[in-house]
Amino acid sequence: MGTLGSLLLYLGVIILGIILGSQKKVRKRKLSWLSKLQTIILVLLIFALGVEIGADERVISSLGTIGVSALVITLMALAGSVAAVWLVRRLMGLDKKGRERKKQ
């Protein structure tokens, strides 16, 4: 499957999920299990990515070279994400737990 085919598949799955989730029967149910399922699947995807990276000889042989760059990029992305969340919460008037701040 090519890149366009993969993109269409992903978009189709998302649209199907949106349609299913918007049904009244689904919205009325408590979907507490869904969060756990998402976490498990995410952990499995990250594990599979790690296995794929570990199996690539070029990546393993150049870890020393790319390690520092990857660390810097990761830390900068993390700092940018934290700053963006802080700014958006502040603009929306939310506290650290996502609740509206009480007006003084």
C-alpha cells in the first residue's frame, strides 16, 4: 500500500470512529475501558517502534552520533509542548487540573 493509500486508510478509520462515537447509544455509555485500551495499544506501538529501530544496523551503529542530537531535539520538543499547554490553559482561563479558574 502506498503513502496515499495509507493516508486514506487512516482517515477512513478516524471518520468511522467519529461516526460511531457520535451515535446516541455510544455517547450514553460510560467508556472508561477505552482509555486503558488506548494506553495499552500506544505502549505496544512504541514497543514495536523500538524493535524496528533496534533491528536497523545503521541506526545502532550511529547511535553515538545521533544520540546527542536526538536528546536535544527531544528536550526542545518537550519544552515547547509544555510552554504551549501552559499558554493555552492560561488563555482559556483553566487551572492545572483543567478546571475554570475562579474569578477574583
